[in-house]
Amino acid sequence: MNSPSSPTMRRFMHSHSDVCIVGNGAIAKTTALAFAQAGQSVTLLCPASAPASAVKPVEPSWDVRVYALNHTAHQLLSSLKVWGALDADRVAPVDAMQVNGDGAQAGGLGFDAYGAHVGTLAWIVEDRNLGQALDAALKFAQNVNVVQGRASRLEWANDCAIVHLDGGDSITCALVVGADGAQSWVRGQCDIGLDYRSYGQRGVVSNFACEKPHHGAAHQWFTGSDGIVALLPLPGERVSLVWSAPDALADTLMSEPADALAARLAAYCHDKLGKLTPLQPELVRAFPLTLMRPHAMVAPRVALVGDAAHVVHPMAGHGMNLGFADVAQLVKTIAEREAQRGIGDERVLARYARARKEDVLLMQLATDGLARLFGADLEPLRVVRNLGLNLLDKLPALKRKMIAHALGHQ
């Protein structure tokens, strides 16, 4: 594979591959590795990145962007030899999860690995740790050509698609995969319609040391008017915060020092985790929360994966998992196609879209429905939703189905 700085990458005028993947994140890199392992030639088109600093900190900080990866993600990354390349000391298993309602009569719902008959429910992985493992795997991948550049136009011919780049270069391929995020350029080139709604919230993220051990448990609080607070376990006595806060509250949280944020969290978690201390007071970030439903996951010789195909509320932490499931299904569907059909065949891509429709729709409905239900600050609704949590906690068969879906088990 050519390295990003090799002269051959900068001088190419026209290249051909089976698959051209547009994107630079974890989903794009995983897609490239998965197709290469399946025997396809791959071009990974990503924007030029800033050179990495030659000086590395003695003790790297904890990334505020983390993912709760489920068993589908674990299986896919393991098959690509990526999971074993992660820094295991910075991966935290989630052995239990406690969901808490709001108000004086707060309901509760608990899950644990023992009850789900699995070793662990999920794994908390930092974005940086995952990215480094994927980059390491790409360096040794066969049939993957990494091209740094900016796409300017997507063109279709009778038997191929052509991705034109700024400067006159182009990439011809049988299939284009849009793995370029919520603002997908590939999706825009295909004129795929989009339903969009802002939640009027931002996800405020930061990391804290906790006074008491978390025992591998994740905690989530539906607070009503203050949004949804989630604390995820990190290795050691550390936790990662994801607070889905209404915009006005998010402004306040971002303007306050991290110590004030920790004090606010004490109202929810002090009895479970004790005092929280900011790991890096300067690292508090926020990102807008939206629901995005593209009208299609495929177009002629184009397939969308990850946030290019769907964006959901982060309350369950499954946006990334949906993307990994997209990748696994797309590669599987293409591998199982009839011999006479190419990898960009319309019927083959339609099968991929059908196979992913139910899983994506269920996650969209679940996260959006819960966000609406628990975001309403009305006492009758508060009573009903807390009763619902308590009732669900006492229905083991339904709980098992919910857990199986969250784990990625079909």
C-alpha cells in the first residue's frame, strides 16, 4: 500500500479500483479493510490531514470522544485484526448498565452481562485509540491505496462510476461507498433527499476521576428538562461524560469551569461514584444533536454507510455500532452476489438497503421516541415513563430482547 506521503499518490492522474471509499473516519477505514480482506481492490479517498506532532506526551490524555462498541463492532474489528491492535489498557468493558428516571418517584432499569449470558455488554474505546489501530492495520493492508485529495464531482458511465478530484485527477471504480459523515458529499452528489430535525440539544463531553470504583457499570439519568446524563466507565477509577443538554443549559455548562460541571453531576451520581474530579479541566467539548434520515442508503453504483446513511440521538451510544453493522452487511451482501452480477449491481445494492432497513429504523424510532418522551417536562408523563421503566425491569423476556438488539445479536 502506498503511504499518504508517497510521490505516486501525489502524481497519479487516473486510477482504477473495484471500490472507492470516500471518508476519513473509523467507518471509512474499516470499510476499506473489510473490502480488501474480501479480495476487492480499494481506493480510500480522504482529505489531507495535518502532520502529526513528533513529540508525544509521556502520559497521553484521555480522549473525550469515546464509543460504546457492541458485539457486532467487536466481531468485525476482530476479523480485520484491528481489535488486537488496540491499546488494551485504554479499553474498558461495560459489565452493567443502570438507567434512571427522573423526579421523586424515579423509575429504574438495570442490565448486566451475567443476565445477558455474555462476558461483557460493550467496550468503551477512545476515538484516538481506535483510529491508531485502524491506521496501523491500513499500513499492512493489501489492495488498499490511500489517496489524499478533495472530490469535486461524481460521474456515472455505463459500467463504472468516476470520482473527479480537484486538480484534474480521477478515480474510476465499480462502487463508490459514502462513508463521509453526516454532511456526506457522496450523498449530496446522488441527490438523495434528507429528513432533518435538530433536537435543540448539544452533547457535552468530558472525563473525570471518580472517588469510588465504578465496577464497570455505565449510568444514565433521564432528567426531564435538563436532558440526559450518561457516565461511561473508563479504565481505572475514571468515567467519561456524555450530557445531552438543551442548548441553553449547554451554553451554561460550556461557560463554567469543569469543577462546576463536576458539582452539577454530583446531584446524580455522588452516592454511586463519590466525588468527581476533572481529568483535564480544559477539555470540555460540545457537539449539536440531530436526527437525520436520508431517503435512501443506495443510488446507482453508490452505497452509504455510517452517519452518511443515518444519524441518531447518542443516548444509547449506538451511532457508531450502526455504522459497523452497515459495513459488515454491505461486504457480506456483495460477497454473496450471483457470479454474473458486479459489485455495483443495482439489485445487489438494493439487497443491502433492505437488509439494513429494519435495524436502522428500530434504532431511529427507539432513540427518537425516548428523547421525546423523556424530554417532556410534564408531571403525568413523568409518572408514566417512570412506571414504564419499573415495569420493563420486571419483564425478563422483553429485557433479553432489548439487550440482544443492543449487543448487535440478530
